[in-house]
Amino acid sequence: MRELLNRREEMYTKALELFGLISQLDIATEEMAELIKELSKFKRKEKNLNKIAEEVADVEIMMEQIKQYFDFDKEYMDKVKNKKLNKLLGHIEKAGGSID
Ligand SMILES: [Mg+2]
């Protein structure tokens, strides 16, 4: 199991070679839709935490493929993510909260 986690980049490159970018983008949108569906079921009180975990994993794998394809390196993504987290912090503070 650990070995496959360590070979993700190689697998993503091979998947893109074999299936093509458009196919992988289609799969990414399908996986996001599957996660949306499971989250909707959860809101309707369904006990589906295992399915949610599976769909989160599927979406994370597809997001990793997209980041690799577009060559978004970790430093760049951390910068973008930090900007978004700063925006979230603004919303939290605006609502009267803090993270201290
Ligand atoms: Mg899925």
C-alpha cells in the first residue's frame, strides 16, 4: 500500500499518457460530483462516512493529477492556499470568531 502512495507521480504521468488530459479532466469532474452526492446523502442523515472517505480520496487523487499536469509546484500551491486561508480567516473574524 505504502509503495503505491510513493509512486503517485509516476502513476499520474502514465494515466495521462494512456488516457489523455480530456479523459482525466472528465474523471476529475465525475469524482467531484460523486463527492457532492455523498455529502448530500450525509445531510439527509445517511450513515455514509466510508463512502465520503472514498470520494474524498478519489477527488484528492484527481486534484494531484491536475496539479502535476499543470506543474503547480508545492511552493506555488502553498502560496495560493495561504491566500485562500487568509480569506477564510477574514470570514471567521467578520463573524466574530478567532483562531487564537
Ligand atoms: Mg468515486
